[in-house]
Amino acid sequence: MSGTVLIYREESMPIVYSIHNNGHNIHTIVSKPVTSEDFIDYELTHAFDSRISSPLFELLEIRQGAFNNISMDDISRVISRRKELGQPPIPHNCAIVPSMNDVHAWNLAKFYENMALLHYPENVIVFGEVRTAKIWLGVE
């Protein structure tokens, strides 16, 4: 993913995302433990970022322990909040790559994968490693 434009970054922020390829690719890394508010803010910020273009291909990497404070209720709240804002989401493919040993993050990612099927025009798949996720997204 070339042409990096960092847009959600502060040194203390646990979530960093960058936009590439004229707005068609997002690469997000959740590197530190996040609160439910951090996660919801991130989801809403990038969901309505005017620099993002369709078709969109999103890679979300979740480091070990970063989602320890996130619950399935928080995932459901994100979906509800996005609906409340009234702007339709951009159809896209999203690859989620939780840390291999983080069962909690895996369970949340799989829950989101299933919820997205019901509520969004996006394909979400949970992968075990970044390389395969990038191949599926067509960004490698």
C-alpha cells in the first residue's frame, strides 16, 4: 500500500490508520489496549472520512491484548451508532487480523464479521495472518 497519508495518529493513540491508493485502501493497527470510546470514535471517524473512496479495501490488525476492554455490546453499539448517523457506509472489503493467541479478539472479530453481513454492504473476513489478508484484499 503506497502513498501513505496518516490521518488518525497521535503518539498516545492506540489506534492508527492510514489511507493509501487515492483513498481506496485503509490500513489500521490497534497496538495498545483501547476503551470502548476509542473503538467507537475510530469506527465513526473512518466510516465517514471524506478522503476514503469506493471501492474500499480495509486491513485491520489487532495486536495482542488491544481489545481486552472491548465487548460484544461495544461492537453492537458501533453498528447502532453508524446507523443513527444516517450516512450509508461505503461498500468495501474488510480483512481483520487479530493476534493469533488472543482468543477474546478473535471472538470479537468473528462476531463483527457476522454482524457486518446483516447490516453493511461489506465483506468482512477474519484472517490468521496479514499476508493472506493482503492477498485477499488485492494489496500485496
